[in-house]
Amino acid sequence: MALFNLITWNIQWGRGCDGVVNLRRIVDTARGFADFDVLCMQEVARNFPGIPGAGGEDQFRRLAELLPGYAAVEGVGTDVRAANGAPASREQGSRLRDATGRESGAAPSSAGVASVSGVTSPKGARRRAEEGPLWGSDPADAHRAGSDAPMAGSTVASPQVGPLLRVTPAPVPPSDGARSQFGNMILTRLPVLQAFRHLLPWPAEPEVPSMQRVAVETVLQAPWGLVRVTTTHLEYYSAKQRAAQVERLRELQAEAAAHAQDLDHSRKEGGPFQYAPRPGSAILTADFNFRPDDPLHARLQAPLGDGAPRYVDAWQIGHPGEPHAPTNGVFDREQWPEPYACDFIFVTEDLAGRVREVRVISDTDASDHQPLLLSLDGN
């Protein structure tokens, strides 16, 4: 049986539970799990020296280099003028999070956090600022952060998780016009017929940290026909923003299904008006920053109008009646007090019969999240 394999992974800019940023390890680990046709990644950085260990590297370019023969489609959410080594935002920096805020759907209050060198971190975090910087102070650390050398034992839990709080690193002067960017990426060896970058809603909620989020959509020529693959990363701190973003994802699915009904292409034969297909059949992957019992999980699967195929959690198709395996905090207990599921793969209901395997890959600590594998019947 010919299979269509997709892996989705919040790679935490390539930073493993050992504190080392290594993009080659990410790619090699993914390749070791499946001969994938599509690789969806969240938390990819470009020229963000304030992110621990990233060193300002263009990770979009590096990941594309590591997968020759794959088309690379990047989606930038955060796009700001590069600063002189200024700390990144909270999620782009330490990624220390208040799990209680997510469980309750409420953002943490300012009373529950302490600020260290411009990075806000939950009170009670084990690492103290006086214990030293995460990177940038020791030339050996800088080499570790930027190295793509294969890591011994990289697919098992590290006995010592690296420090999480940091002090401001040594300034890195930006070039004129340089941008610091952060977002998501799709790499595929299938033909990409069309690509979209959708900026998701970002309603103001000034009392909590947040950032602009983006959904990267590709129209692919799969073995059985056309399919849309979208990957995104919803807001962590703001339930209000997550809810708005879920509604937009539903709107995009309904919009695409309506475009699929457009059969008159006679006036769309050249230039930017040329017709390009946008099918209703779709796969949606993300770090959704909600749990399986969150109402937003059910809302995303609610029926759509005008006969548009709705989304269904692929895990529920492959593992009916079973709790979703945890996708976050499996190894990284510094950032996360307990493992839980917040990364999902949704397929439209017309693809449900093609699902052959849905699996959380639980034996790697190359990120704080676990990758997920979806295998569809390609015939």
C-alpha cells in the first residue's frame, strides 16, 4: 500500500531538552521516524539573537538546505526590525509558561511572574538569574548552540535539562534593513500548486503577552488528488485570541470549499488572475495551545455551512475512545509540570477513510514537544 506520510512538530527553534539548538538533529530525527512527504514545523526563527541558543541564524533557509528536493513554504507571523541583541518576546525567549493559565483558559496575572533581564517567567521556576546566562557568555556554549553536529543519544530523554532563564546576551549588530522573524514552515516533496500565508486574528488584550500568529496553507498534488495542508500555532496566553483564531480557521475551510465549487475558469487564463485550485479536502496541523477537553477542540470540528467538509481529529479516527497521547512536557519537566496533549492533526471528513495511522512519536527529546505522524492511504 502506498502511504502519504506527514509529520508535524513544534520544534522550539530546534532546541532540545539538553539546551542545544540543532536543526540537523530535528531533520534526522524526523527522517528516522518516517519517509515523510510533508513536514510541518512550528516555532522557526530568523535573525532572532535574543532566542536562547538560536544565535540569529536563518532557520528557514537552513531547514530548506537540510532537505534538498523538498519545496519550502515559510510563513512569518512576527516580523520586526532587528534590534541589537534585544530580548525576544516571552514565548520566543525563555518559553517558561504558566501551565495553570492554559488549564483554566485564563492568562497568568502579573502577580504570578517575576522579571529577569527583560524576560518574564513564572514564579517558582527552578533556574535563577544569578546562575548565569543560557548562552552567549561562553565561546563553547556559542559553538554548541550553532552546531549541526549529530548528537549522541539524541532520541532519549536527557538527564539534565539546560537552564531556562537567561540574561541579555551580547549585542549582535543588525545589518541595515535586517528583520527578525518567527513563524511556521512546510516542507514537501509533492508539487505545491498554490500557497497562502494567513495572518490570524490578534484582538487586543494588553494585559497578557501575545504575538501575531500565522497559518501557512499549501495546495498539494497528493497521489489520490488535491489536498490542502495548513500548519499554524495558536496563541498561548490569551483564550480570547485562541477563540478568534479557531473561528478564522473554520472560515478558511469554508472559504476553500466554496472555491472548490468554482468550475468556470474561462476568464482566469493568465497572469495573477490565472486559476489555481483550492480544494475542500484538507489537513490541519498545529500546536493549538488547547487540550482535548477544551471547548475549542470541539468547536473546530463543528459542522460548517454550505456542505463544506468539516474537520475531524485524526486521533479519534485512528484511536476511537482512547485518550490522546501527550505531545508536550513528556521529557521537559523544567517548563512543563506534567505531560499533556495540545498538538493535533485534523483531517476533513472526506479523508477519514484514508487514515491508516496516527501516532505521537514519544521517544525523542529533540524539542519540548513531540512530533506527530499521520499516514494516509495514497491509492
